Amino acid sequence: MTSASTNDIEFRSVTKRYGAVTAVSDINLSVPKGAFVALLGPSGCGKTTCLRMIGGFEQPSEGEVLIAGNVANGVPAYRRPVNMVFQQYALFPHFDVEKNVAYGLKQLRPRLPAEEISRRVGEALEMVRLSGFARRRIHEMSGGQQQRVALARALVNKPSVLLLDEPLAALDKKLRTAMQIELQTLQRDLGITFVLVTHDQEEALSMSDLVCVMSAGRIRQLATPQEVYDRPADLFVADFVGKTNRFDGTLEAGGTIRLGNGTALPAPRGDLQPGAVTVALRPEAIRLARGAEGATTLEGTVTHRIFLGSAAEYSIAIDGLGDLLVTAERHNQSENDLVAPGERVAISFDPGTAHIFPA
Ligand code: ATP
């Protein structure tokens, strides 16, 4: 069955069970052609299972997976226009780079002419900037180079979708950042759809066009990185993506939120029912002042400060809100302006930057 679609990948009410475990629960998902989407979530939330269902290594228990508009249920992995880069690369350590990259092409039947294999391997190595390394053996290469061989091998048969399962997990932080830029550039240049699995929110936000935040087998939010960060769909997303301060409060009938210590905040959303709510606030949305000046919302005492170079993080015990801590980013302060532990501070924020969720 074919349907006119600009989506490269579509999940229609997909559920996947392993015995009594429901790994993926009634998921609907559309990934536009040529997009870079990150499946982001904590361990066990079902990211890899989704990736493996796209790749054809697992079949859904219910629902349909479509690739380029065609239902792919039952289609084996090698018949899908999809390739996968595994976390551990799964390279043959004693083969040289060329043999590793050519491996999949050599399995194709009818056989490809040797010159074509050689030309395509050359192109794939050029894409990942490894021309000149064809004769190098895998065990003689660095982690970053091995990662690029794995990429070349996955790209050599020109898939329309590339699946990446935590592809940078084995690399140190500096190399990981460099590879993030390389992967993003490669994806833009090739224009093919990338689906990346990661539990690293920074990686998801920095590389992808769309972030699909998952928890417990379900999608919590599918949106651009900025939307996910600025307008988290729920408290889980607000907590998982970036740092968040949380206050418990009550939304009163008149549209005021009353915090536990009696402080009143105007409610920025008009669509909530009165009752218990949670107010979520990004650390960098908070302004910090010595004493109690300006538009004070809450007051407290600094209990801890972490100097981060371009930023400083403060823990603040807010009066009347128990042991609640507030963390604020540093805003262009000179060293003398840094507030010290023990000092009294007033914090204020634009109510529009607060996210209110039903408790
Ligand atoms: P991680 O980041 O740890 O890889 P994940 O989000 O990719 O986690 P999945 O690997 O998709 O999560 O697993 C989702 C759930 O399904 C987990 O509870 C896991 O234990 C279970 N699961 C995955 N594969 C199998 C399997 N082959 N047999 C039984 N249970 C499985």
C-alpha cells in the first residue's frame, strides 16, 4: 500500500511488546523527508525499539511503520531503504577500511561490478573525510576515525534514511562535540533523513531539526529543539530537557497562582482549571538582586555557589517554601558582583517565562 506522503517515516498507532513488557505504547510519529530527528529519553523509554522497528530488526506488535509512504511491516531489514550505525560500530577489526565499507555492497545480488564498488567506497570515504585511509586496518584507527568508517559503511549503499543508535557514546567530550558538528554538516549536505537515538539532551538539542522526547514507551513531545526547551509540553519534558526549578502552588479562580509561602503570581495561561499546579522556571529566566530591590517575587538566602566561568549557579533557600532550591545563571557580572553564600537575595522573573502544569 502506498500513500502520497512527504514523510520519510511514519508510525501509526505502533505498539511493541516483549512478553509482558510494553516497550512502545501506541505511538504516532511523522518524520518529514530530509529531517534530522532525535529520539530523546531516559534509559528504557523505548527509543532503541523505535529505531529497530524502522530498521526492520523488530516488527511492531500492533500498528504500522511506513517508510517513504510504504507500509514496511514484515519487510526484512536488507530490503528497506534504511541503514543503521550501531553504538559499538560493529566493524571487522582485522579488515582494512575499504573492506569494511565495501562489505554490504559485496553481498548484493546480482553482484555489482568491482569498479562500481570501488568508486562507491571512494565516494563514501570522501563524505566522511577518510580518503587516503582505505588500506588502514580498523584496530589502527582512533575512536573518531572508527566512527567515521561506520558512517561510511552505512552510507555506501545510499540509504534514504540513516539510523544512528547513540553513535557518539564511545567518544570523549571534545571529540563528541566535533563529531556532532560533522554529523550535522553531513546530514545537511546529503539531505537524507537521519534518526538519532540519544539520552543526551545537549546532543539532541544541538544537532537535530526535531526532538522527539519519550518516556515509558510514549512520546511526550515532538517539536523543534527551541520549542521543546521554551515551551515544554509537560513537566517531564521541562525536567528532562534542560534544568528546571519547580514550585508547588494553587491556581485560584481569579487567575492568580498562590505559592506555598503565600506569594501570588499572575497565571500566564488561561486554559487551566483552578486547583493544584506546578510552576516550572528555567534557571536563566531568573533575575537575582542583593537585598530586596526591584520587582521582588521571592526572597531567600544563598546557600551555595558554583562558579562556571561564563556562568555561576546559585542554590537559594527561599523563605517559606521549605528547602526548595533555586538555581540562577550568571549574567555578565564582574567578580565583585557575584553573590556569596550567606547573602540575602531577591529573585524576580517575568511571569511569561514560567510554565504552569496541572499538578
Ligand atoms: P537505552 O537508552 O537504555 O538503550 P531505550 O530507551 O533505547 O533504552 P529500549 O531498548 O527500546 O529502551 O527498551 C525499552 C523497554 O523494552 C525496556 O524496558 C527494555 O528492557 C525492554 N526490551 C527491549 N528489548 C527487549 C527484548 N529483546 N526483550 C525483552 N525486553 C526488551
